[in-house]
Amino acid sequence: MVCCREMIQHRPYTQKVDVYSFGIVLWELITGMLPFQNMTAVQAAFAVVTKNVRPIIPNDCLPVLREIMTRCWDPNPDIRPPFTEIVGMLENAETEILTTVRKARFRCCMTQPMTAD
């Protein structure tokens, strides 16, 4: 997994490192892919730190999930949302997210929807 700037640069870090990682895990669940597959770990770390490179979010991604990922990946850890806010965003969008999962728009490891419509 690609880590955020604070970890890569061996700087002091807080729970906001976990927020960044949550955004990456969410992206992996949505896409069913690993981030930066075309790069080595060193290349990915360099791109994240020096060029603020982030995984490409699919065009058909739900706006609320796009917003969560984008905010989780902010280069400034102080701007990343706390988990309480992320949970609130997910709870507010629960119906839309569940409907999306039922339609199998999450690509990860699914050959058919996990829930019955």
C-alpha cells in the first residue's frame, strides 16, 4: 500500500496517516485494483511525495465517495477529515451506497452482486 507523505519522509504523524490509508483502501474497493500498478514502490512513493500523485478516481464513482477519497488524500494532514466526519458522510449516503453495491458498481472481487435486489 502506498503511504502518505508523513510516513515516507519519516516525519511525525498522527491518525491522519490512517485517514490517508483509508482513502486508498476505499479506492481499492471501488476499483478492484492496486494503486500505481505501473510503478515500483519507490517510484510511487516519490510521485506521492514530490508530485502529489494520487490514484485516478473512476468517472462513474459516487460523488460522496469521490469527495471522501479526495479529502483523505489531501497533502496537508491537518485538512484531512477526522474519522468521525468520514463515518458521518458514509452514514448520510448509506442508501445511495447500498443501492450502488446492489447494482455491483463496486468492482472488487465481484462476479455478481452480493445482495439480492
